[in-house]
Amino acid sequence: MKFPIKTIDFESEGSARKAAGIAIAAAAVIVIAVILFLAGRPVLPSWIVWQDKAQGVSVGDQMIVHLRGKEVVVTKVAVDNTNPGEIASTIEETLWHSEDGVRVSDYLIGDIDGDSNPEMLLLVWKQGSYGQHRPFWVSEDTAKYTQHIYIYSIRKDLIKPVWMSSELEMRIKDWSLDKSGHLHITDTDGISTVWGWVSWGLMRLD
């Protein structure tokens, strides 16, 4: 009886194992590189509550402030009834939108500075503690996401920046404006404080 004889090509088998080993090593390097890349990227805190809402504002013209997908868009609303006998249509014209690179979690509308005109307060997240200009003693801004309050005046056809904070020392989770224009803030530790507009900027009142 003859038995089949299997011929083994040790050179080919060794080459295949070597190639497989190189492929596994290369995959491991890629995985490690991806992990290190993701670990180094700034990450937004998981406790942020991202709002999605719209609110009307009357300042001569009717405006609507929309917050969708971490972006604020302000539109002017007009009614087109130029054609008699037809149902009037609503036309929205974009007046302003929040700047690129800024993520808005919430906004408030109210008279924060007591001038009888409405302001728009944005609770925003951005990379860095400062804007284009930083204190002379700060050599390099941080790359992490930081929380800020931006305040804008709302006038007819004009949204104008009034006050932009640097990085907040507290972590704001909830806020509201009362009828007196006082800003009530609750941080992530459940501590509530009251703030108001003093001279030029927000100051703690309680």
C-alpha cells in the first residue's frame, strides 16, 4: 500500500507567516495611532444639555431666534399680502447666525442691562479660553473646549455683540432670566447663584 506523500514548502510557508506577522503588526500600529489621536482631541463634556427651540422677539420687526444643531439663527419675519384674494404668506429673512467654531447649548432673551431693549444671551462652548485677543501674560491658549456667556443687543435689523466672557469658572447646567433682568444660574454641583449687569459685565449679586 502506498501512502500519499505531502510535500511542504518551508520557504513559502515561512514567507506567508512573515507576511501575516507584518500585517498584524501594521494593524496594531494603526489602532494605537487612532487611539492616541482620539485621546488627544478635545471632547465636549457629556453633562451638557443641548437645547433645540425657537422664540419670537418684537423690536420694530418681528424676529424669530432659532436654536438647532448647536447653532443660533435669527430671522426677520414679514407677511406678504400683496396679492388680494390670496392667503398671505410668511417670509423669513436670515439676519444673523452664530459664528463658526462656536457651539451653542442654550440662549435667553431679556433685558439684562436695564435699557428697555432686549438682549440675547448665548451659553456657548468653544475651543480656547479667549477670543482673538488674550491677556499679554498668557503665552498660549488652551485647546480644550471651554464654556462662555456671549451677550448681544437686538435692534431692528441688527444683532450686535455687547459682552463676551472668557472661560467661565463655574460649569453652568441651567440658567434663567427673571422679570428684573437678573440671571439665575445653577451649576453642575447644584449650587444656584444670581447675577446682574453692573457697569459693563456680569457680576454676582447674592
